[in-house]
Amino acid sequence: MIGALGGHGDQRALDLGGTVLTYAELDAAIERSPQAAVCDASALPVLEALICIFAAARRGTAVIVEDPATRPERGEIDPSSFLLVATSGSSGRPRPLARTAASWFDSFPEFTTVTGIEAHDRVLITGPLHATMHLFGAVHALWRGACVTDDPAEATVVHAVPAVLRRVVLEAPRLRTAVVAGTMLDDGARSAASGIEIVEYYGAAELSIVAARRVPEPMRLLDSVDAEIRDGLLFVRSPYRVLGAAEWFGVGDRAILGSNGELAILGRGEFAINVGGTTVMAEDVERTLESMDGVRGAAVIGSPHSVLGETITAVIEHDDAVTLQAIRAQARALLAREAMPSRWITVDELPRTGSGKVARGRVKELHS
């Protein structure tokens, strides 16, 4: 049943902000939730938002979960809509999306198999629900019968982008599984989570989950998902796509697809930087920089050059204890000549999306 909870009775369902609800209490709260054709959960606390979301799923109505600060313009709502969300805006302005309840709930069994999340787990959500990876993680946990929490000390499973995972592992001694998405896993985050099972998945707001793996296994397409490469770019056919999306949806990522469903993501096609005829992928340079001591985050963009076409600009957020000179020395030892930034900008804080991803589109606006 769409909107069904996986737990019951006195099992703990929510432990958020010091408030605990059992599954019996959560079920009752969902049933009491006011009836509305469209519920706006965008500005609600997480606990109240989840009640609103499950109420909409059960009743076949719609719920809006957007960033209140960057709401996209939205036209007429499709009557089959359940969830009204937006893209993260990591490469530009957020765009409105709408999906049916089935486009998420139908993927939960396979997601459970991949992640191994059990009813006894306490699942830590590390970002706002308008970031769909966190919303998906919270809704799946309640469907599974687990407890959704904001207390790292109690968490056994966490959903996080790699940059956030580095911090969370220091605060969550009981973690056994980290579910990573949003950006590709870097060596620094992987090293920080040593001893914890890491499940990495690749997806898009328009498609939900496309492929997943248990590190260090290769990424593989979900059983229900098809993909093909066209001119180096990934196109996906998925039953989990949003309303209005093309049957074969162009993700915009450069990728390599193996004959057995193995998928290697090379980076965003629009952020391939041509340095004197050599293609440098921004994500590759960013992962290298973020693996270095003292670098908390990095964004790499192309800057116009009269001879080379483009050169690399690195915008970094780093610890005060490590100098830019030291970071540049580390980079020279790790990066190919073409990928070495010729321009360095340090900032107190990089612009980020709700999930914690660096908003590279905003960086480009500020520093091109």
C-alpha cells in the first residue's frame, strides 16, 4: 500500500529535536492530518513535514517540499502528482519537478536490498528534506520500519554527501552503514569512513536512483533501469522518472556503460574544461583537492584563455591551519599539468545546495 508504514505499535519511528513518536503515534498523527488538495511542507519542521508527506501519499493528494528561499515558478499541477520538489540548483537555478507516489515507493524494495537497512536501524538524515536524497532516505526508513533521527550518537545508518560524511563519522560511534549520494565518493571521505560499510548510489532528481554499489564494487544499474550512451553522454529509461520527463532522459553526465550494467560516471558534460585541447573533468580535480589535508570543499571552473581556450580556476574552502601555499604544493604532486589550477581563490564558505553539494553554477557566477 502506498504510504504504508513499515513499523507498528511501540516501535520508535521518529526521534527528532528531542521529540519521540512511536509508529502507533505516527500513524495516528498521519490520520489526523488535515485534508488538503495540496499540502505545503516546505517550511515545516522535519517531524511535521513527514506526517504531511505520508498523509498525502495515503490520500492520493499532493505535497510540496521545496527550499523556501529558492522556490521555482510552478504552473498547473498534474492531478496525478504526489510530490512537488525541485532540482538542487547545483549547476544553475532550481527547476520544478512533480512525481507520483509509485515513482518512489516502487523502488524501495530494491533500495532495501542494496543498502541492507533493517527495521532495527536508526537512520540519520543530515540535511533538509527539500534536498531529495534526504527526503528519499527518511521516507524509505519509515516504509522499512526503521527510526528516523537527527541524533548522530544513536545512528546506525546515515544518508550524506561525501563532504558531510567526513564530519558525521566523528560524531556517530554506532554507524555501520553510510549511504552516500549527491556527488561521487572521494578518497578523503572513504578514508574517513574506514570500517563502515559504504553504499554509494547515483541518481538525479528527475529519475530517482539509477545505479548503486557497495564500495568497492563497481556501480551497476538497478534491475528496472535501462541506460545507453549517446555521444559520450548518459541517457536513462526508468520507471521512477518524474512526470513529464522524456522516456529516455538525458542526464547530462559523461559516462561509460559496460555490457553487464556496470556504470562509470565521468562528470557533468557541461563542466568538461578544455585546456589546450585536453579535456579536464571538473569533478576529478575537485575530488583530488578535497582529498588533501585541510581542504573542506572545492569547486573547479573553467576560465577563458586567449591561447589555451580555458584554464582551471579552483575556489576552495580550507582550514586556517593549512596555508594556500601548502595546498598548492600538494596539488602539484597529485594533478596532471593540464589539470593544475592556474588561478586560486579562497573563500570562507562555498555556496552549497540543501543536500550539502557545492553549487558550482553559483560559484561560476561569482568567480568567472
